[in-house]
Amino acid sequence: MTYPDESNGGSGRPKTIALYNPDLLEIKSKYYNDIRRYSIEKNQIESLEDFLQIVINFHRIPEKTVLISYTDPIEKDELPITNNNNLQKAISSSKSMLRVQLFNESDADLMYQKLSKQHEKKISSLQISAPKEFRQVSSVIDADSLPTWKRRVKLMKHASDKPLGFYIRDGSSVSVSDDGIQKKPGIFISRLLPGGLADSTGLLSVGDEVLEVNNISLEGKTLDQVTEMMIANAKNLIITVKPTTQPKPIQRLNRPYVSVQLRIKRGADQASGRQKRDDDDVAHKRSGSTPASSKHPGQY
């Protein structure tokens, strides 16, 4: 359908406007150096054999077996069409035009070599083995060899200038030993920067006591010494902490258990004594005598 070109006052050369017809499939096919562009009715395509025959007729290919592939309009991949399902997917994914390419069966290796190179190029561009944005920032190590009240965390900065994101302070820790309650100096995490490296791990908390830096004990170390140790190992820092929240051990309380036994035993003895007195009262009433225990002082 043609309309006059209104850009020149309606008197210019006519221009062609293509109207979309959902019942037609526009195809651009290539058979080596022969390129054709045409449209066919979709109801003519009932199977892959029908579609191949139509394309072969347009290219006037002699009687021979050909292979066909199509270009994915989104990923731009060259994909083979080998069955009816592939064909339907190719038709449904094509937006304005289905682009197909034909090969002689004798050139099957050429076709699959082309597809293989394209696939390898796409895989290499993904850089799965060396991601730029995703990097491991922490890990828990030596979990099997450490007691449950210790945690060893490895913080990894890689080549980033991002700070570790936590502050430390000196303080005192309290421990219970055979000699009683002991109070000794220690180093503690005093603050976590929101969104910082330490905060993003979820493995460190404010109040955790720092016991080791890169497997070196902090016992007897000052705050300045510990700070220098952390700065020196900032790119690959391993800290062992005593988390501020510890699982509470299950304790067996033996003493209340004994007292309950004693109360039960005493209660049973008292009940036995009452039952014995009741039996004596009944026996004396039957014999007409008064039991000695029922006499008041001065009565004989």
C-alpha cells in the first residue's frame, strides 16, 4: 500500500508502508551466497518437512538433504532446527522476521563448527571463573577443631581499598576456674560500620572478644599492638573471637532432686504415722480402753 509523502506538501514521491499481518510469516533465508526474503502463510507450515520444502523451493535447491538453523532474535545465537518443536520455538520467538540459514548435509561439520565457535565465544565472555563484581568476603575456618565457644573468621578484602569496617576497644573479661572468678584484660569489638565488610559477613557482633589475630594470641597485647597487627594483615585477616552470645549449657541440678526425695520420704513417714495412730484408736475403741496417746497431762 502506498501513500503520498506529506513531508513535501503531499506532492512528493510515494512511500510504502508495511502493514503487519499476523497470519503471515516473513522469512529471510540464506543458502550460502543466495539470500532470499519472502512471506508465507503460517497455516501452510504443519511440520518441519513442509517448512523445509517451502524454503528449498524458494532457493531452487536441487534434490539433496539440507540442514537448517535460525537466529535467535534476543540472544543472537545461531540455533539448529531439527524437529517440529524447534521450528515452533523459532516461529514464536521471531518478532518481525524469521532469519534462517541452510547448509548441505555434506557441510554438516561446517554448520556445527560455526555453532560451537559461537557458543565458546559466548561462554568466554561471561567470565564465570573470574567475576569482577562478585567476590567472597568471609568464611568460617577450623570449625571442626575449635571448641563451640570460639569462632575463627577470615575476612578478605582482595584488592579493594574498602575498610574492614569494625572498631576495637580494650576491656576486661570474666572467667570461672577452679580458683574462682578471674578478671583479665581483653580486646573487644566495639562497633560495626553498617554495610561494611565485617557487618556484611554476619559472623561478627559488637561485644565479641578478639582472642587471636592470624593465629597469634592476643594475651598480654595492648590495644595499640593489636591495631598494628590487624593493619599489617588487613588484606587477609583471620581473627578468632569469643562470640558475645554463647549457647547455654544444660546443667543437672542434683540438690533440689535430693530435697524432693526427702520431702516425699518425710511425707510418706508422716502418713504412715497417722495411719498407725488411726489403727490404734480403732483397736482401743473396740476393746473399750483409752489409748495412752489420747490422755491429757494429769489423767491416768
